[in-house]
Amino acid sequence: MSTNIHPEHISAFEALTSGEHDNFALFSCFLDGEPAVAIVAVTPPEIEDGEYQVTPLFVGVTEGIVLTDHDGTAA
């Protein structure tokens, strides 16, 4: 069976659960026009007066989400 879980997902999950990092935040956003929330990594700027980099890692559940497995069976 194939999977949608990629190595970068595993790395992000391990970073979130390890307790070794403290640069994660909840980020209010929109997903396909629906209000949503994302878990993001926040990286400070490399230069003074630079911009913070906000990298989305995972998007939270929305009211309209339909979660299915690879066979189309709802969770």
C-alpha cells in the first residue's frame, strides 16, 4: 500500500514531539477559503531587520474536512 507520509512529514513530527525545539506556533489561516489553523515553525531572520520565516508543517482540521483512507473509507 502506498502512503502520503513523506520523510519531511516524519522529520517535522519528530521535531514537534521530541521537545528539543521551541520555535513552533499556531497560525490562524485559511484553507481553500475556510477558516483553519496551521502548526508552523518560526525561524528568526538571519540579518537584523530581516523577516521571520514561517513554515507551515501541518494544517488543522476544518469543519468541512472529510478524512478518508486510501480506499475512500471515511475515518
